[in-house]
Amino acid sequence: MPIIVNLDVMLARRKMRSRELAERIGITEQNVSLLKSGKVRGVRFDTLARICETLGCQPGDILEYVPGKEDADEAAD
């Protein structure tokens, strides 16, 4: 998928654990883990807004578009 999730990078910059983020934004730690790994097909805007508010960042700090990434992913499968 050409969208890369950099949530783990933002958590590290803020010295915050996934568990703490999950508690603050009201989702399960497992869902945070799925977001970090990029194994989700979508994220609700209200969840993204709570993540950004908690981490003091912008959506672009968490989500990145990498052209051509989709082709490499399909070849790996």
C-alpha cells in the first residue's frame, strides 16, 4: 500500500508507549498496534484527530504517501 503509517516514530519522539496512547484516545492497545503496523484499511477522522491532539502533531506526521510502494508490496506477497 502506498500509505505508510509513522505512528511508531511519533510515539518514540514523544516518549510515549502504545498503551498510554490507547488509554488517552479511547481505543484498545491492539488497535493501536494494528495502526502502527499499517495493517488497517482505514482510520476514522475522529480517531486520527484524537491521536494528533494527544501527540501534538499533524496527520501528515503520522501518514505518508510513497508513490510506487504498492507495486513493491504486491511483489512481496
